[in-house]
Amino acid sequence: MKTPNPSLVRAAARNNAEWCAAMSRSHGVEGGFTEQAWAAPDRTPRYYPDAVTLVPGADPAALSERIDTTAPGASVKDSFADLDLTAAGFKVLFEAQWIHRPASGPAASPEPADSPKLVWNVAGDPDALRDWALAWDDGNGDADLFRPELLDDPATFVLTGRSADGRVAAGAVASRGDRVVGISNVFARDGDPEAAWADVSHAVHAFFPALPVVGYEQGDDLAAAMRHGFEPIGPLRIWTHPGRD
């Protein structure tokens, strides 16, 4: 694994915070940026953090004061894995790796000749977004996370890969910034991380050929991303709070 790259991690963290802010706005939750972190005073959508640090060494006390820890489930994305939030009542939920693929690098490994070709576009209306969300969710009950208001954000691109029969077979969210494009929610309909990253890596390169790509992953998705042109650039840590009695 390569030595962490603080400059790239800062870019990835900022991009991810902007995506979390956009997702939160689509649910009517307004957060705010400071030099150290983005944070929302009200609870963010499920799976999305209440705060994202933007620089190393953020002030833990100031960070915890900006979010609501009354009800269970408040979370902080510790982008540099350098905070200790235990004194504020937080526990580590999981750790992951920021990933990066340079714009000048290969789009991904070659597509297998016998793989089905997908037609890629950007979801541009509520019906297309709903189709994407249902495919991403795969029956888990979270498709309503992706609301039509998300389509109003000019930096958010819901990438949709459809098979020959018109079904959504793969997808991801791309968050375009000034320096990088972030990808998240990468999936393939069959649940195979290898297929998901193979398809999405080619699609992101086609849509954003001039921008480096960043994101974060763990486990099988991290391994699959690395096989398709990405490299780990630094650790992150997610903290969660049990709430107050």
C-alpha cells in the first residue's frame, strides 16, 4: 500500500463532503462548511454522516458541538483517521480507504469480450432516478433515500447503465468538483463487486475523462476497485454516537 497522500485525501474529503451536503439538502437538511469540517445541525439521511472533516487535526470538541448527538446514530467521517472522539461518547463504526485514479491513467482493465454491453446515461428525471434507486437498493427498503430534489444539484450525476432489455444493470453517483470527480454508491444488479467496478470504471472515464476520480471503499469493493485502476491513498474512520439518555 502506498504512503498516504494528504493533498489527494483533502481533495477527496472535500468532494465527499460536498456530496453529503447535496444529499442532505435533498432531504431538507442544511449543513455548513468551516475550514475544518462540514457539519449539519440536524440529523442527515440514513448512511450519511452528520460531519466530515476537511483537514487533519480537526478540533473534536468543536466538531461534536456542531451536530445533534441526542438521538442514537449521529456519525462523523474522520477523513484522516486521526481523531479520538471517545471522550465525546463516540465509538468507531468502521474503517476504510480513500481511493484515487488519475485522469491520465488507464480507464480500467479491459472489458471482457463476452461481457454484455451497457448503455450509459445520466438520470435526468424522477422516473429515471427511481429506476436507478430501486436497482441500487435491490429490495432493502432504502430506495426513497434518493429523492427527486437531488436532480436539482448541478454537481451530482446519477450514472445509469442499462442492459439491452432496458433494465438498470449497474450504476453509481458521480459528484463533480473543481479538481476531482467522486464516485459512490457503485453497484451492479447481480451484486458482484467485480462487475460493478468494471462497468462503472469505464463509464466514469467516458463521462469525465479529464478529471481524477476519488472515493472510498473497504473489503471486496476496495479490492475490486484496485483491480480496475484505483489505488488507496489514505485511511478514514467512521465514528458513531449511541445518543443520550
